[in-house]
Amino acid sequence: MMSPDRNRSSAVVFILLGFSDYPELQVPLFLLFLTIYVVTVVGNVGMIVIIKINPKLHTPMYFFLKHLSFIDFCYSIIITPKLLENLVAEDKSISIKGCITQFSTCVTCVVTEMIMLAVMAYDRFVAICNPLLYTVSMSPKCCGLLVTVAYSCGIISSIIVTYSILILSFCKTKIINNFACEYSVFLFASCSDKHFSELINSTVADLNAFCSLIIILTSYLFIFVTILKMPSAGVRYKAFSTCASHLTAVTIFYGTILFLYSIPNSQNSWLVVKVGSVFYLVVIPMLNPLIYSLRNNDVKETLRKLMDLQIISQ
């Protein structure tokens, strides 16, 4: 039988204010985020299709990129539709169950992307530092195992963090000055002791960030040392160019996270937090396919062929 606290919590709703403080910007913001959403969905789905149909892209690097695009696609359909709805709807409420569902799936995507970026860094390390062993080291079985590890870390982390929310009690409707269900939303709305829940969340977040960053930094340290030892500038440039897109994606992803963590927790910082969160949750999933397609000749060649076929069919 459910306790009174649980019954009370299940009836709680959150009011996500989003950007309602700026009513004159509701329509422009709706059009902006709708455009970003369409570009994100088309870009990531397009990247998955291009990698599938072009045999030249059936390599470990593009195998991981395909899964990164799938994660970014999931990001967009989790966060952006609710953001768009809140910009035009009078009712900005979301149930506690809906909020937890949005947050838990978002955690799965965030952690999976962290690990996937680390896996992609390891792939570049093997390709540049041990090219003769690349085919053996990055076999289809190994690539499948690495991707399974990435998704497993995301799912397990989500289950643990979701448990840390479910042990909290929520006593009444709360007005939340945000557009998405982030962890701070639950802490702000909770009327029970939060220390154990915060400990669980910070441990999971710090462990995933630390492990993925260590793998990325160590991989690139060996990559840069190996590149510096290469005999000619042309060879060094070619080797570095294979890492440029991934390095750009990593810099944007972790740079945004560090920026959000560095913002002081005060009422005056809410707007900055919201803008940073928009970039992190809405814009980055759009940028990744653009970064990889604009800097990749194989992807651009496939795009040109598809466009030529479209023109011929018309």
C-alpha cells in the first residue's frame, strides 16, 4: 500500500516557466527552436542514412558516428517538443511522472554520449598510434562491445539517478524557472531530506565525467605525441584532420558542461543557466552532424550524389 507521501507526490505537477518572462519573444523563439529541431532531426537521421548506404563509410569511426547521431536524435525528441509546446501553450504544467521520465531518458542520452565520445577518442588513438593493428583492435565484435558498454553505462546511470529522485517526497505544485526537467528542478521542489539523493547524483555524474575525460585526454595525449613524431607536415596534417571533427565536438560538449558548472547558484544566474542549457540540450545535437559533415569529404561526396539523384529524378 502506498504511503501518504507517495500519494501526495504522485499528484504533484510542475509549472515549467521556460522563457515566459519574455512574452514578446515567444513567437520568435518558437520559430527559432522549431528550425533548430527540424535541422537536428533531418541532420542526424540523414547522417545515419548516409553511413548506411555508402559502403566507404562502413568503418569503425562511422559506426560510432552513426550511434552518436542516434543519441543526438533522441536528445532532440526528448527535450525540444516540450519546449516548443510551452512557448505557445497556456498550460505549462508537467506531471511529476512526466518530468521524471523526461529527466531519466535525458540522463541516458547524456551519459551514453559522454562514453561514446570517449570510445571515439580511443578509436582515433588506435588508428593513429597503432595503424597496423587497427583492423584487429577495432574488429566488428570489439566495436559492438564498446557501443554496448556506452549504452549500458547510460541506462545504468539513469536507473541509479532516477532512484535518487524516487526516494524524495514532493508536497505541492512548484513553479520552476526552467524549460526542462533537470536535477535541480527536483531538488528545488522536494520537501524531504535531499542529502542522500544529492550524493548519489553527484557520484554518478562525477564518475562518468571523470572516466570519459580521462580516456579522451589520455588518447589525445598519445595522438599528439605520435603526430609530432611524423616525418612531414603533410602527413601530420592528414593525421590531425581525422581527429579535428571529434575534437571540435568534444570541446563544445565538455566546454558547455564546464560553463554550466561554473555559474554561481543564484537567482540572477537563472537566465544564463537557461541559455546555457538550451545550447547544451537543444543546439549541440544540431551541431554534431554539421561538424562531421562539413569537415568530411566522404560524407560530402555522398550528399552530392544523393542531390544529383534527386535532381535527375525530378
